Amino acid sequence: MGQYIFAYAVGAMLLVIALFLLARPIKWMFKLIINSVLGCIGLIAFNLIGGLFGLYIGVNLATSVTVGVLGLPGLALLLFLQYIV
């Protein structure tokens, strides 16, 4: 009986350690997802306003992540790549 209690205690400790180790990457991934969604919203807003001037950037996962991570410099980078290069 004592062996089972010890095994459950060790298993619970390993689970707690695994959760602590995974908490940081999960937090980072959640932040990346939030920034990507905000980047997508920013691109849609840019396309609404930029459409009046003939400027348009496609909204997809790569452009959303670029704008989400880099912010306004990411938007400028996408504009540069689309219209200058």
C-alpha cells in the first residue's frame, strides 16, 4: 500500500514540475496568438483606409504574425516589400 502512495506522490510532483516548465512557453504562445489577431485587425483597418488610396495588403497568417510581432514597422516592411520590391 505504501508503494502506491509513494508512486502517486512522485507522479503528482512530476506533473507539477511539468506544468511549471510548460507554463512559460504556453504564455508566450498565447501572447503570440493575441498579437497575431490584433495584427489581423490592424491589417483589415489598413485595407479599409488604404483602399481609398489604392493600397492593399493581403490578410493571411504570415502578414498577421508579421504585423502582430513587429507592429507598425512590420506594416511598413510589408508595404515596402509589396510596392517597392
